[in-house]
Amino acid sequence: MKNRWFRWILFVLLASAFFFGCSRKPGEKLYQEALAEWNAGKLVRARALLEKAIRRRAGSPENAEAYNRLGILLWEMGNSKDAVKAFDESCRLDSTRYDVLCNLGVSLGSQDDLAAAEHAFREASLIQPDDPRPLAFAGVLYAKNQRWDEAANNLTRALERNPNDPRLQNALALTELHTASAEAALKRLQAITKQHPDYAPAFFNLASLYRNWFKNQTEAKRNFELYLSKSAESGPFVEQARTELQAGALGSSGEEKITFTPPRSPNRANADKNFQKALAYHKKNDLDNAVKWYIKAIEADDTYEQAFYNLGLSYYSANRMALAADAFARAVQINPAFTAARFNSALAEYRLGNSARARSELQIVLSQQPAYQPAIDLMNRLKKE
């Protein structure tokens, strides 16, 4: 794409993963004991009791609820694979439970089984045809995996149920950036900020769009300021906006940038051919030719995030840190969930002495993957300096 430091707040929809509620039905003694242990925080004991209660109540329709409870408990324990099995069993016993189908969709999505997750969400949407959430979750899952057409389809259907939801509009703007044009995304974001002037994420995304696609630094600055005035006091996106507003962050800083001619229309087939040539040179450590052909791949398709990432690796190996940082940032700009690219962007900024930028990137990495050890190590190193 056009520039660096681009952040989309797409995952506001999933900012705190939740399961749809389920009512507690009175059951047998073991079942009630299991719930009591669960409430006391004794998850292992609660699981054992729940499984025992299910076995003793074989054939009981109440086991549909028990399996749903077991699935939620397993999710809390970090066992999403077995949670899927429990929700599946609950659906087998009672296929009309809206909450269970939604829970199944969430757990399948965590396993990257997108087709099955979408099916579960669509079944749930048929049970409650006025609720946009199942389709919205399906859309976000597809967007997270860069399957933009499917994401747009589900989000559009969700919006038909709640046309004025700014979160859905905000998510759809990202898909339009990939399926339509930057102009279409801009138009939608402008409409959100007009209709929902207190919805902060749209201002951040609008600022990023002005900053990176339209090169309108004045509007970028204005919208970052509006975002900060409407958002919470802390968080990775707040820190990113503050970094952008630092002296020179939105002006001409004199930093070395990647230069290439964007295509009139992306051609992934040609981009792939050029990428393979670049990769062959890269493996031979012929960095000059690797850079040359990675750029040719980008000029064939400037949404090719892996080409930007590999270009960053080439520049990093050649000790051209400013260009490496720019390439990694462009990869993140295309795919905000590209953890390796975001971390390497932070690493390159650290090598350039830009500690604030490095720290801001690392905060986002750790918000996405709290156990990402390279980011933890670099953050600790920054704290010691």
C-alpha cells in the first residue's frame, strides 16, 4: 500500500471474546456441585464433576445444557479443541439452541475452521433473524484471515439487520479497502463519523487512511487528534496515535522510503512469478537482485503483504534499517494481524533509535499475542534503557 504506520481497529467487535448467555437449569446433585466448584474458581474439579454428571444423566435432555456449560468451561481453561466437541454434542442433543450455536461458531473460529464456524453462525442467525451478531462474528473471522469477499458478504448481511451499527460499518470499511477502493472506505468512514461523532475507532481509521493512502497530513493530524479526544486514556492504539502526532511524525521526516510504481490494477499471477524470482535470489543471499524482484512483485500487486515482508528482511540483512522498517510497516498496513511483520517493524525502529515507535509496535504485538516471546524480550530491553 502507500505508506507506513497504518492501523485498523477492526477487532473492536472481538475486543473481549464472550460467549452468549445460557440459563441455569436445576439438575442433579453432581451438576449443581460442578457449578458451585466452577463459581469458586476450581475449574479442574468443576470439569470432572460436569463430565461425571453428564455420564450419570445419559439420555437426559438436560445434558444439552450441561455440554454447553462444559464447552464454556473448557474454553475458559484454554482447551478450545475439546470445547468444540462439547458444543457439537450439545447441538446434537438440541439443534435449536441459539446460544450454543454461537458458542460453537466462536470456538470453531478459534480453530481456524472458518467454513464450519460460518455454518454455525448462519444456523444461529436463522433462529434469531433480527440479531446481527452471528453474521458479524463470521465476517470478522473471515477478515482476520484476509478472506475479504466472504467477510464483506457476512458483514453486509449483518448490517441489513442493524444498518446504524458503527462497529459493523467500521469493519465493512476495511473490507471495502480490499474489495473495492480506498475511496469507498473513506466514504464509509466519513459517514460513520458524521452519524456517530463519539465513535472513536472510526476517527483512528479515517486518520490512517488519510495518512497512508491519500497523503493528506492535515486531515490525518486532525482525525488523530479527534480520536484521542474521544478515546480511552490508554491502549496500544492511543499510543500509536500519540506517536503519530509527535513532532515530525506527520511531516516530512527525511527518512528513506521505499519507492515503487503502484499498479493500476493488481495482478497476483505476475506478482507471484516475480516473487519466486526474488525468493531464489534471496536464498542465494544476492540481496540486490532479491530487492529488485520483490519490488517488481509489489509493482504487480501492492497488496502482496509477503512481498513487503520479505523485502523488509532483505533490507534488514543489508543493514538498511529505514527501508526495512518501511517495508515491514507496509506489510502490517495490509494485514494488521501479521505478528512477525509488526515485531520486525519494532525491531528495525529499535535499531534506528526510535524507541517510542518500537514500544508502540510491541504493545500492539503483545495485545494480540501476549506470550510472543521475542516481543517480550525486546520490550524488557527497552524498559532497561
